[in-house]
Amino acid sequence: MTPFLLLQALILLGLIITGALVVAFKDLLAAAIAFAAFSLLLAIEFYILQAPDVAIAEAGIGAGLTTAIFIIAIRGTKRFEEKE
């Protein structure tokens, strides 16, 4: 296996793991940060697949702007946790 394929396989594995973490986290802030990591890995994958324009758009909008909007929206809400 070439180093290129190994790198691509690791990034794809990271995408699967971070995607599962986004769904699994109960804390909204942790889910938003996991989503940012997912988006950053996706941007790297687009760059590896020789689509730098899509990678820049994904990094800027997906990892940057969308995550900032999520965090601002989460900050505007009240934290409520059920008592067990």
C-alpha cells in the first residue's frame, strides 16, 4: 500500500469516526466541534482528490462559518439537563 493510499484511508476512517461522534454527542457544543473536525477532514479529502476550489469552499464555509454560527446559536440558548 502506498503512502498516498494509506493517508487517504486514514482520512476516510477519520470521517467515519467524526461523523459518528457528531450524532453520538449529547452536548451541543461538543457536537459542533466534532462537526468542525468532520468538515476539516472533508476539505482535506477534497484537496487530495484534486479539487482545491471545493476544498477551500468546504474549509471556509463548512469548518469556519457554519461552526461559528452553530456556536453563537448554542451560546444564545439556556443549558437544561434532565435530572435522573
